[in-house]
Amino acid sequence: MSNKPVKHAQAAAEFLEDDPHRLFHDERLWDMRQKRDQQMHGMPEWQELRDRASRIKEHTLANLPTYLEQFEENARRNGIHVHWARDGAEHNRIVAEIMGKHDAKSLIKSKSMITDECEMREYLEPRGITVTETDLGERIQQLDHQLPSHVVVPAVQKLTGDVAKIFAKYYGTDPNIKDPHELAEAQREAARPVLLSGDTGMTGGNFIVAETGGFVVCTNEGNADLSSNLPNVHIATLGIERLVPRVEDLGVFVRLLSRSALGSPITQYTTHFRGPRKGGEMHVILVDNGRSDRLAMPQFWSSLKCIRCGACMNTCPVYRRSGGQSYGSVYSGPIGAIIDPTFNAKKFSTLPFASTMNGSCSNVCPVEINIHEQIYDWRRVLAEKHDIPFVKREIMKMAGRLLAQPRLYRVSIEGTEVALKTMPRFVLYNYLNPWGKHRELPHPVKETFNSWYRKNRLKTSTKKEHESA
Amino acid sequence: MSARNTILDKLRRNRVPREDDYELPPVKILGDLDKSIERFEKSLQLMGGEVLPQRDGQTIEDVVRARFPNTTSICSAVPEVEGTLKITDLKTHEQSNEVDVMVVRSPFGIAEMGSIFLSEVELFDHLADVHLAQHLVVLLSREELTANMHTAYRERSEFKTAFYGVLMSGPSATADIQGVLIRGAQGVRTLSLIWTS
């Protein structure tokens, strides 16, 4: 993995150049946010559900080793093969080993962020294994050699015409198709034979249940139930933080997940796997890949409560206007900004700055992660580690000194007003002022608040105090 | 040290949140407890499912045939419907892939979501076949409704006994291309429900 910081702002600027894409992206995600609000308003118990979801997750994380062992024991009893992977590389090796034992060459996958995180396709494909994404959005991204743009709707940054072109190239369909129905049908037709002939199926898992040794997969297209049940071998890749203690805890999370994500009450399929089907074989790989390190970070451990609904992305004005690709990571948007630096602080050092700090992400989060506060904390951590660009760092230092001294601040503000009025644009709008790249600087005011206050209020209030004394 | 022990050991030693600070909240039943047929039907229709009316004198087989008048392939997993073949007759996935209409019985439904449950028991271990069919018809007893997700997980033992248990809420769907909702993605194209007593 390259260590160079992701050029988020530059990539976002490129995304913003095309009006149809920019406008659709913004509107589509905002529509998802509004549908989520409608669901929320129909449920008086919404806040209580969020609160319970958060507390269940916090409790589980505080007892994670115990619950993992409980899950493992129950899963084994049900006949599931349980594997553990310290990191992505170990996970990928385990998958290759399982497939090798069966002389298997074709892996049919439903959507799972964690296998993208492990860069599994990149590992398996050179080893002669064909990996086929069967979720429509994820398949579009696979064919286009791109990371998912969004945790729930992976190809949300594309328009119908983009998909028509990709499908024309790989599926031989008409490149001018305008109707998404036709393209979805093309995916169904293309996926069926692959599903029918695949020798290994793979899913992720939204929730793992310690009490039963099972796990739950929430999907809409029906491809996960086909991928997992058609081949004889089903491998499920599960992040260790996905645990809940009891079956009944699922009630809380299933009620929140799709409502927060898409604004639909539930996903079309909510599938509970608890053991291999008759004659089949089931493997579960419990993946750490940085999670145990994150759980040891005082400011950031609670990001592990995340259930990957994407609500924070849909509501974020920066994400909506920059597109998932600009984050250069499997996880984008506000949640990406706080978990990506745990994978690589240098590479993802720019992401915590992709925020206006409006706090909307924290307000919509179904498990009450304080996302915007963690974004702020990451900025501090990265500044201390010098993982932010020179100009930003030096300007912040100057601003810090200025803001700490009221007299100096007042003098410089008055100076700024003069500068805004008199200086030519090339002095005000240059590389030292990225803020001014897409924005006009504020109009200069005739008088600062401080000088107005001194003239009009300070004297009278001192006078009044004097009189009353 | 094995990967398992490395991970567990790291979690034990380094994790910030500690047991005593985060108690597990007791399970609580929340939300609307209405388990009426009306609520279930409204939820099912919202998720893209349909309810097939049974008129006087019509058998369930008649209802299925009236909904799919032109089909030549009805596969049945229920005694109420003869169909053209039984689910237990399906020997290969290629054969299942030719099935047009699949008829199954669900042991219970959830009014909040319009969801029906299916497991290896009702499917006679033909787990993939129900998803390969083009259309699904579900028989559900009016007596077997539960109010919401909380009551479902509390009351239904299937969640602890089934190895495969799917809650289907309407047919397969996608909105992955330009946000257009398409009912009938990769699993069944339609899901219809017939009430039984």
C-alpha cells in the first residue's frame, strides 16, 4: 500500500467538475437521509433504540474476548469451522487454503466491506481463483476496478450511462441503455450461470451472535442467499467487532440498520446462519486486522460500535459533495475519516480534515458514535505526529498564537479588513489559502464588532455600573 | 502463539473499555405491539409484496393458478398445492433454476416488517432452490403473527434451532443504479402471500 497521503481535496474538486454526477450524488444521498428521518419520526422509541444499541455494543466491546470464545464454542458445536486471522494477509491465506483443499477455483461473493479491507481479490486472482462479486453495485465497482464508494450503495457515484458503458464492455449489452431495469436484468442474467457453477460461496456478516454461535447477513438482492447456499462450501468473513451477546439483541439492531441506511424498515433478506446446511461445509473467519489495536485507543475505540449503515455518509455535506472515490479508501465519509487513519495514519492523514465539524454524523449514528468529536481528536493526533501538510500546520500555529492574544488578534483583524478591501486577488487567493479556492472570502466590514462595542456599549455600561454602585 | 491466542491475548491486555464500566442492558420489548393482519399486510405491501385474495369456493391451488395463469412450472413444498412438481423432486440446481413459481409455507410472520420466515424445515433442505425460482408464493396462518422484531426474537424458538433461517420481506430488490428501485433483482421477482387459518 502506498504511503502517500490521499489527495482528498483535489479528487473532490475533480468530482465536482461534472454537474450531472455532482448534482445526482448530492440529491440521492440526501434523499436517503430524508427517508431515514421519516422512519425515525414514525417511531417514538427511536432514541431509546439508539441508546440501547450503543450500550449493547459498548458492553460487548468491554467483554469482547469472553464473547468471542463463547461464539467460537457454540459455532463449533453447530459444526462450523472457526478460523482466526490477525490481519488481511492471514485471512486471505486461510481462504486460499480452504479452497485449495476442495480444489476450488471459483469464489462467488456477496458484498462485504471486510474482504475489500483485506484486499482479498488482489491476493486470490493471481493464484488462479476467479472472484465474482454478485451484488450489483459491488459488481459494477469490481468491473470498473474501483473501491466501493459507499458502504451500502457501492456505485452511488455513477449514473446509468456509466453502468451501461461498463456492462457493454463486459456483458456485451447495448452501451446506450437508458433504463436501469434493463441493466439490473443484465446483471441477473450474467450472475446466474456463475452462481450455479461456483464452487465456493462467501458472505460477510452484519451481526455475530455469541449465544447461538450464528451470524446474520442483511441484504436486498437475494444474491447472498444464493452465493451461500448453492456451493457446498460457505465461507463467512466476520470482523470481530460485529458481536452481540444475545439473539434478542438482534431486535434492536435489525430495527435500526436499514432504517438508518436506506430509510426502508428492513432489508429484503435478513438471513440467520447458525450452521452448515445438510451435506455442506461452513467456515467462519474471525478477522482482527487492526481492531484489537483500535480497541486500545482511548479516544477512538468506540468507533468499533459501527454497524456500517452509512447514515453518517448520507448526511455529511463534505461526503455528498466529494464522492466516495475521493477518500481513496474502502471506508469513506465521516466513519472512514475516523477509522482509516487507524489502518495508516500517514496515508489517510487528510481525511479527518474533510469535515465541516457540523456534528450531523454523530446525530444520525444509530449506535451514537461521537464521530465529529473523533474527527477533531484525529486532527490533534495527526498534528502532534506532524502528519498534516506544512502549510496547514504552519498556518494553524500562527492562528493559535493569534487567537491566544486578544490584543494582537484585534489589531490583525482590523488589518485583515483593510487587506480584504485593498489587496489584489492574487495576494488573497493563492496556495496559502485553500479555503478561498472554491469560496469567496467574506466581504470586508466597515467596522469590527470590538471597535463598535467600545464606541457604543462599553462607555454606557461602565457608566451604568458606576451609577448603581 | 496461534492467531486465536494472539488476538484474544491482545484484547484482554490492551482494551480500553473494561467489564465493570459497561453493564449489559436487560432485554426490553419496545415499539408498537399491534400484531394485526392489517398491519402485516400494510408492511408487506410497502416492501413490495402482495396479498392474494381467496374467493369463496376457490382452493389455494386455484388462487396460485389465477395469479400465474400462463405458467407451466409450479413447484410445491406444501400439501395444499399439487403444482407440477414437489420441492423434494428437485435433484439439481439446474433443474431448480427452471422453476417459475415456488409455493412454501412460513411458520410465522412479523407485522412490523411484513416479513415471513423460512428455514431448512419448511424448505426440506432445498435452501437455494427457493431463491432460484422466479416467483414465490407463501402460505401463512392468520394465527401465526408476531408484532415486531423484539417479540419475534423473544417468542420464536426457530431463531435458536434453525441452521438457516431467512426473514424475507417482499421480493429481492436493488437500487444500486442511479437510485432507481427495482423489485426483482437476483432472487425472486415477486412475493405473494395467501392467508390460511
